[in-house]
Amino acid sequence: MFKKIWLALITGFGLVSSVFAGSLAGFDVKVNPSTLKVGEPADLTIKALDDQGNVLTDYKGDIIITVTDKDGNDLDMSDYVVPNDGTYEFTDEDQWVKTFSKWLIINKKWDFYVKVVDFDTNKSGKAEVKVVDTNTQTNEGNIKILTPSDNEIITKDSLTVAWEAKQYKNSKVQILVDWKLAWEGLVWDDGSFQVDIANLQNWDHKLKAQVLDLNNKVIASSKEIPFKVKIAEQLFKNIEILPSNSVSQGTKITINVSVDSSVNSAVLHIQNYGDFPMDRISTTLFSTQFIANTPGKFDINLTLTTADWKTKNYKNIAKLVVLEKVSISSVKIQRDNNAKTISLTWKFTGQVPKFKVTYGKNKDDLSQKIIVSENKAVIKNIDPALTYYVKIYPIDDNENIIGDPSKLLVIEPDLKKAATCKIDNIKVNVIRKKWANYLVWGKVSWVKNYIVYEGDTPDELSPIATLTWTSYKLPFDKNAKKVKYSYFAVKASCEDGSLKQIWNIKKVKTWPLDWIIIAFILSLIIYWLKLVKEAE
């Protein structure tokens, strides 16, 4: 009663409301099927139309759905069911055509109209529907079962049931197996149906289909169809490998085998691993465990023995894939305090998509990390004076650890000890070469360059040159008029940033050089006179 009053109020309000802003002319209403039995569900399709009879592509109004007799009198709402209690708002998703599948039911025999009215404009449309009486008596045999046939033998645990019942299309139907409900649904629009009934046991069975009215009263049924299920004996049912049939080397494997209850013992045969007698867990379950230490892909075979000592072998029931253990090893470290970097390279086994390098200045706090897709990484901006702790993990694409990490690496400031220059027994000397004097010294390991110092006294030395080679040409003052001495020293600039004195400070007579020039001229004169005398 309340529902009817509500629809009446909405309809009345629509009569005095403003005109819909679009060009709605009315509705095209269709009921499928147009002739129904009492209580039979039907499809209701509604289209909004413009003045030209075309679908109105921008309609998003509210509608009211009612059922009336041919004189326009409303049918009591207890005698019919319409979608959404008789109201609906069109949306963009409807695309301006809305079908309510199996939503219209009329419980009274007569000729009626299904009427649709726009809430705002009172524009409407309707469809005629004829409702006929239905036989309320159970009509056994009215449903024709197509499959299975009488006494059919089924060799699997499922059965396809198909039938014809054209006079009961869209009606509720049930499938009974051994007088128990096995399935429930609706007859198809064309009065036929097909459904699979699963999990049947080896046995003699009976099947029956029946149609129900809206009050769940049986109005028609098929005759009972006897059939037999004879599934060939299958001792082996299923195999389960935990945690997976693909595991990393060293993983503990559990294998469960489901079998028929007649099986008394089970033995697994795993290629390259051997034979594994299985423990009986229940009447239908056997299990065994082992460590998958050998990498590779291996076939799994099974031997089952029944209580009466019958034996059956099953080959290749599964494959076990053991991946080489993922681990990190042989980490090489190169610390460069000048560049403030630590370079790392390492070896690994297994398939590793990525690596996570964790590090920190405290071995209990490796909170800094670098993610790389190859087996090398560089830690930057290190403090040359501090010790660093590093650990490398193999990870998957989601940064989950998938194997064994490297050991904890302790990288101290003096890790590269050769970076400090060693200058034992290396001296600075003066040699003469092609009329020039040179300071020379031996090569120093782990040196960046050499710095040459000069001064008038050993205590007053200043840098005069920076070299990467091991000799320095002494400068001479061509205008010097008196004897002059200079003090020279060489220091090694080491890779660790330290300066180290190379052996001794050299005192060198640098000027005057006129005696050298005079001696040279006299030598030439003597040589020339000797040549003249020999010529005479």
C-alpha cells in the first residue's frame, strides 16, 4: 500500500513540474516475451525518444514504471513486480537504452500495459503484455531430458545435463541427483538448458529435472533418468611440492601425494636424488621431506602398492627445479681517499636480478644503501679518516632478499697501506749531463708528484717546482759575479695526502761558471794547436 501511494505522489508531482530541458517526446517500451505465464519473469527494455522517433542521446531523467489494465487503471502492486520498486534514473552508462533482465513479473491473468512516465515532463510510453494462466498441477514428463540417456554409463566424475522445455522458458528449474538438489537456475529464453553436474562418485544414480512457479511449487518435471558412473581405477590422484616445484639450492622440500584409499605404500623416485619411501599421513595421503642440494631440473616418478600387493608405476608426474644457491662471495675493495670513494666488485652464484649494498660508519647501523643491477658499486663522499662497514645482499625486483649475503666487510682508512710513500734508502744526488747540472733521485712508490725546494740556507727552503718525473735541471744565473751556493731538497707528495722528505738536503755550488767556460775555451785551443802540429 505504501509503495502504491508513493508512486501516486511522484506521478502527481510530475504533472505540475517544469518541462524537461531536452526534447523528450516519449518512450519506446518492449516486454520480452510479450506473452507471459502467471509468475514468469520477463525482460523490460526502455528507450527515450525525441520528436523524430530517434533515441534521445542526452537523456538522464527519472522515470516511473507501473502496470495498468487496458482501461488505464493501475494494477494493485501486490500483483506485479517491476524494477527498482517502479523508479529509475537514467545515467551515462545506460547509453539512453536500459534493459532490466528478468525484472518484470505479473501474477495475474489478463491483458495489461507496462507504462513508463518521465518524472518531470509526464511524457510516457507503454507496451502491451498478455498474461495467460499456467497449469498448477505437476506435469511429470513435460520436461524432455536430452542427456544423459537412460542407463548411460559415465566414465568421469562429471555429467552434462541438457533438456527441452519450451513452455517453461525463463522459469525456475532444479536438477536433482539421487533425490538431492544438485543445481538450481533459470530455463533459457528458448526453453532449453544445459548444465554440468560435478563430483559424482562411482555408483548407480538417478536424475530428475523440475520446474517451479514463483511460490517455489513444482509445476512440471522430467521422468527419472537412471545412469551409472564408472571411473577407471586411478590409484594416483595428485602431487603437491612445498614450498614450490622451483626452489633455491639448499631448500627443504616437502612432497605430498594424494592416492586412492586402497594404496598401502608409496615410493618417490627423483632423478639424481634417489628413492624416497613416503610416510603415510592418512588413508589417502603420503608425504616425504629432503634437502634439495643438487641444482638442475629433475623428473619425479612414483610407485604405488595396494594392500593386495598390486604395484603401479607413474612416470613424470611432476618436475623439480632446483636453482643454484644465490650467494655473494669474493668481494674486492678499492678505497681512494683522495677521490673519497670505495669501489666494490664481487662474484655471485644463482640468478640475481639486483643487489643491495648496505653500509655505514657503525657495524650495527648499515642504514645507507645502494641498489644496483650489476655486481659492482661505488660508495661516494666517504670520510678518509673513518672506518666503513659494508654488507652486500642479493635481492629480487621487489627488493626482497633471495639468498646469502656477503660477510661483513670492514674497510679501514689504511686499507690501502701502499698509499703511504716508502722512501727508505732513496737519496738525492747531483749529476752533470750535456753541460748542465741536475738533481736526481730514485722513484718512490705511491707518489702523486715530487716537490723541489731551494734556499740560501738549509732552514729557509721554498718550493720552486712540482714534477712527476725524478730529475730537476738546476738553474744558473749567467750574470753572477761571485761564488754562490744553494741548498736543495725533494719531498714526495703521497697518495694519502702526506709529504715525506726524500733523504738529504743537498748543498750545490751553482755560480760562477766562468772557470768552466775558460776551461772549455782553453781545451779547444790546445786541441786546435795539436791538430796544427800534427799537420806540419
